[in-house]
Amino acid sequence: MEGSPDINTVLTNSLSPDATLRNAAEQQLLQAEETNFSQYLVTLVQALANENGEGHIRAAAGIALKNAFSAREFARQASLQAKWLNQTDLDTRSRVKQLAVETLASSNAQAGQAAAQVVAAIAAIELPRDQWPDLMTALVRNVSEGTPHQKQASLTTIGFVCESQDQELRNSLIAHSNAILTAVVQGARKEETNLEVRLAAITALGDSLEFVGSNFKHEGERNYIMQVVCEATQATDSRIQQGAFGCLNRIMALYYENMRFYMEKALFGLTILGMKSEDEDVAKLAVEFWSTVCEEEIAIEDDNAQVDSAEQMRPFYNFSRVATNEVVPVLLNLLTKQDEDASDDEYNISRAAYQCLQLYAQSVQAAIIPPVIQFVEANLRHEDWHNRDAAVSAFGAIMDGPDEKVLDNIVKSGMAPLIAMMDDPSIHVRDSTAYALGRITEACAASIDPAQHLDPLIKSLFNGLINNPKMAASCCWALMNIAEQFSGDGDSTNPLTVYFNESVSNLLQVTGRMDCEASVRTAAYEVLNTFVRYAAPESFAAVASLSEVIITRVEETIPMQSQVVSVEDKLILEDMQTSLCTVLQAIIQRLDKEIAPQGDRIMQALLSVLTSVGGKSSVPEGAFATISSLANAMEEDFVKYMEAFSPFLYNALGNQDEPSLCSMAIGLVSDITRSLGERSQPYCDSFMNYLLNNLRSTALSNQFKPAILTCFGDIAGAIGGHFETYLAVVAQVLQQAATVTANPEGSYEMFDYVITLREGIMDAWGGIIGAMKMANKSLYPRITYHWTRTNNYFAAEVLQQWVPTIFELLNVIANDQNRSEALMRASMGVIGDIADAFPNGQLADVFRQEWLTTLIKETRANKDFSPRTIETARWAREQVKRQIGGTQGVMQQT
């Protein structure tokens, strides 16, 4: 492409709104890239550096150049970086870097910005490999000695480099912290007269704060940084003010322990002043500073509550509590700044203040109550709806934080006037009131008097749900909280029983309306689902009647599939079918075996749904979940549906293109085999083939493996000795899985995965050992006077060889502090099962090992574990005692 007269045309066309021109240009660039990569890079960087070129053409060259070694997808990014490192000669790399850095000095802002992206993309590759050691020095020199354009572009480059999420690059930047800080602080000073330069510097400073921890440890450097940032909060340019408050937020989050002096001297007053700024973006960031303070102090108190000694405690300065009487009134005033035209997802100053008030309540707890209650009392009857709305919002915001006992009288006295606000003339106030009631019913339900409050509360919420879509979501949330909080403790009736029938009728009315908005219908079905799940036994007759309605509605959706004419129609129908499946699932779970008479009709409807839906649909997951509940309820009787259903289940098990559906199918195999027991055997060859294929698949993530291993255990437990057919393959899989470990310096995700994987392994062994025991196939023959070998014993010998493997993993678990309760419970079960299977003490030496005794003892003594886990550990200990004691009664085989 070098020297080609039409390079400018190609670059221009690559930005064209005309798809034909744009696609043709992209193909020309791609062909040039593949033909001669080095020449392609040189041609582009020359176009970028050409001071006689037009800005948009130079920018296009920069974008194309950046895209040659940078991509969002991880795999493609690695491939492009390797191409730069391994397929580009050193002269070309040096030429590209040189011209890109020189272009930072361009007077054309578009070119300078594009060059900044190019330099940052190359830096992401070379800095972690120490291949561009003089870059940061050059950028610092540009900021110190360059023209305003050069300063701005260089600071922008530093910002781009520092905002990268590439961990190797982030680690390498620590070594460059002095150079980074020198550049950005110099550009951010109030002495810098060019506002664009100062803005670029304060932005870069915010991106670099994570890497300058060593500088923050030195008081002199820290003081200078804080002085520059604090001065920037008072800049005349609101963009610089925003950047400065953004820096303060990050500084507080990263360096809380160093902030005491600065809070007392400056930050307290500066942030309150910023919260009152007429520029909403500045005010929001100042509010977010106090949100950050609260989040940090909540986290610190949580951390300090878990340490073993005072030396381990983090510094805690109580900034939020000290500032309560000054900050909270400002937040309350900002709540009155609502924009009635704002969309539901718009983040404005009143919503920022509300979020901060919630965090403040969690941080300072009871200290939040006096200023808020004073505000509520003064504004609840205010003539301006903004004030009334702020009052009810503030009341709801403080429900999570103060102790419930402290809030009890406040809630009791506030419920009646709050319920009355559900009839406020303003829809905004009514919506905020419904949300506040949701907060109360979630956090302080014990303070609601069922005799006094439930009737008007439920009526007002249903009135809001039925009559106004805007407040439907808030009303539904509050109703779901009520259903859950007043569900009782398994008694035949509960406080909601008297409202159950009417509530169901109201919900069916809403969901059955043709003009009902899809989001409202979905929310109402969620409420119906919750009411069913927490229905008292006295309401079961009504639940049974409801099942007729829901099954009929499922059936009615099936012909609708042929009437779908748009993507929106498809989504609405799928949402409706999923909601109906969810309600039907709750009905089945509540009625349990009493659902059996409806089983045929339910399965017929669900199979018709599965037949009619297209690919990439969310509906099968809902249908599978409902079928799972039906299988659990009907147990062995579910077998009559397997011939018709199994093709759908096999298809889902093999559908690796839809991981969530495949995952659902794996869980469903576990449910079905547990329900059917040995009657599931005819389907197990197919189940095992699909599960083993998924286990070996590279398309599915590792997160599938633990569930598959657990499923092996469920299948074994269901079919007993018949599992011997699969034992050799599964045992090898379990042995291989047991070798997976987490690097001490690895991610939390890897640690969690290893724990979950071990849970799956132990679940599998537990099921397998139990299956062999049920089939009278002990791991080792019992010794008797007239014992003779049988075919059963020879079959069991296959399993016996894997016993050392099990104990190897148990030993690894015993020496690893990263454990979960589920892992320990499963391990205890396996230990007990093996001991029980060798009653004559054949493994006594193994069970006498100190690590095994310690593992059982630690599990039994863990007060954080549930009674079920502790009881399993006690049982395992008893079996081990018998195993060890059994050696005394072993008789010689004759």
C-alpha cells in the first residue's frame, strides 16, 4: 500500500456511512494486512503522522493501526499481540513507535488522539516485557517541555495505558509509578493554564491512582498529590471539577487509612460544597464521595469483626458518623431535586443522593434516624410533590441499617400515613411510596401489625398494581416481600391465608388482561409464584384450583407460536410461557404428590411447548425446571413420560451451543434418576454418553464439571449395582479430576472451582459406594467360616482398586484450608461409607492415620456447620471406630 495514491480514499471510505463503500474499504485493508503485515503497518503510521493529511483520514489510519494489534476478545487480542511480537521486524516496530510518539505533538487533535490510542496499544504489549523502557520518560518529557497539544495527547496516552484491565500490564505499571505521577501531577496543577491539558492530566491521574501506592506511603508526595486534587475541585472548568471529585472517590477507596488528616483539613468542607454545586455532574460525584466513605467503613467494620487480634484490625476513623449532621441534611435536600421527566434508569442527583442515604443508614445505623425523621415530618404533607416524594423516599431508605428494635416504633407509627400516601395525587409520590413499603416489608416486616396494617397495605398495593403500570414493579416487590415474610412456620394457616383467594384473583385479572404491559404481566406472575410458594396448607385447595387455570393458559400459548410475526412478539410469548412454567412449578412443589392426577395434562402441555419453540429460546429452561419438580413429586410414576420426553432431554444434554440449557439438563438427569430409581436404567447409557462427552468438551466451561460428577453419583445411587458397567470409566475420570489444584497465587474463581470440583468428586464416590453396598457388592468380602467367592465379589474387585485414590484426595482435602461445608459433609459421608463397607477392619491402618482423625474431629467441632453436617461427621466417626475395632474379630479365611 505504500505510496498508493488511493490510501487516503480507502481510509476515508472505511469511515463511510455507506455500507458498500465501508465494507469494500475494510476488505482492502484486510487484504493489505494479510499480504505484507510490516508494510501495512508502515503505510498506516505514515498516514497517521502526515501533517499535511486531513484530520479524519489520519484518525482512520490510527484506528486501523491500533486494530492491527489490539482487540476486545481475549483470544484475538493474544493472536494480534503475538503477530506484533513475532511477525514484525524490529525496524518496522521501531518506525511505528517513533512516528506514533512524534504524532502526539501534532496540532491536529484528531491525529493526536488517534496516536495516543496507538501508543497505548503498543505499550500494552511491550511494557510487561520490558521492551519499551524509554516510553514513560518520553511522555514525561512531552508533558514538561511540549506544546499544549503534545502535553494533552501525552497525558491522554498515559490515561489510556493506565485504564487497561490487562493484569500483566497493570503489574508492570507499578515500576513506572514515579514517571506516571510526575507527568500527571505536573499537568493537573492549578498553574497549568491550558484547561484541556489540565483536564487530560486529572483524568489520567484518576486512571493511575491504583499504581502509585508506593508514592502514597510517603507523606510529602501524598501531600502534594492531595493538594493538586483538592485545588482541582475548585477549578473554573466543571469538567476538571468532575475529574477531581472522581479522583477523590478513588483515593478514598484505595487509601482510606491515609485520609484522616485530609478529611479534617479539606475534604469534609470541599465535598459538602461540591454536593451543593449547580453543576449536577459535579454534585453527583461529590455525593458519590460519601457513598465511597460509607462503603469503605461498612467493609472495614465487617473485616474487623472477623479478625483474631487487634494487630490485624484495619484503621477505622468513623468519618461518616462524625459528618452525619452535616452531610445527611444536604442529601435530604438533594432528594427534592427529582426530574419528573427522567426515565426509570436515568441516574440523576436525586437518585445519587438516595443511594448515598441508603449506604449512610448502613454505616451509621441509628444515628441516621433523627435528621431523617425530622425531614420526613416536615415534608410528608408539603404542597410540593417533590418534597412529599423526598419524604417517603427518605423514610424507606433508612430501613436497612438501624437495628429493627430501634425502628420498630417508627415503622409502627409510620405505616398508616405511608399507606395513605398510596393515594397521593402525584404518581411519582405513589411510586416512591410503594418502593418505600417494599423496603419496609423486606427489612422490618416484624414491625408490621397483621391485624392493623395488612388489610389496607395489601389493598393499596393491589390497587397500584392493577391501575398504574409505572408503579407496578414497586407494588409487586412489596407484595412478594409480604408473602415471604408472613408465610408462617409451616402452620396450617398464616396471616395471609384470609387474603390468599382474593390476591390470586387479582393477580389472574392483571395477567389475563389483553392490554397488560409485558413487564407488568411478568412482575404479576412473579407475585403469584411467590404467593403459591408460601401458601399455608389451608390454601392448598385454592392452589389446586389455580393449577387448572395455569395449565389452561400454558395450553393456550401453544397455538400463539404460529401467530408470531416479529421479534417483539416472540419475546413477549416466551416471557409469558416462562412465567407460566414458573408458577406451575411452584404449584407442583406445593401440592407435591397431590399433583399426580394432573400429571398427564401437565406433561402433554409442556411437551407441546418444547415442540413448538424455536432455537435459542429461554422457554425450555423453564419447562425443564417444571418437569424436574413433577418428576420429584411423582417419583417412579414419572417413568410413563420418559419415552416421549427423553428425546428433548438428550437434545438439551448435547446442546453445547446453549450452555444454560445444557446445565439445566444435567441437573434434570440427577432429578429424574433419583425419582425413578432403577427404572431409569434403560436411559442411563444415553445419559452417561452425553455426560462424558460434555465432560471432555472444550466448548463448555469447567464450571460444568462438578455438576456432571455429582450426576454420576446420582445415577449410581439410582441404579445400584448396574452402575458397574460405567465404573471403570467414571473412576478414571474422578481420579483425573482429583489432580486439579489451585495455584496459591491463583484467582478466587479458581479456588472456588477446585472446592466445587472436589464436592462433585466426593458426591460421585458417595453415590457409587452406596450403589455397590445396596447391591451387596462390598468393597471387600466379609470374612466368614464358610465364605466362598461369588460373581459379586469379582465385580467388586474392580472398584476396590480405587479406594487408595479416594484416600489420596481425602488427604489433600485434610491439608488444604480452602474447604466448604458441602465438601466436608460429602467427605464425611464417603469416609463413613468406606468404613461401613469393610466391617472386619481390613482398612484399619488407613483409618488410624492421624490426619483422618483430625479431619473428622475438625468437622464435628465446627460450630459454623449445620447439624446435618456435624451429624454426618459423628456417624463417620462411629463407622471408623467399628472399622478399627473390627480387626480384633477378623478370622482366617478357610
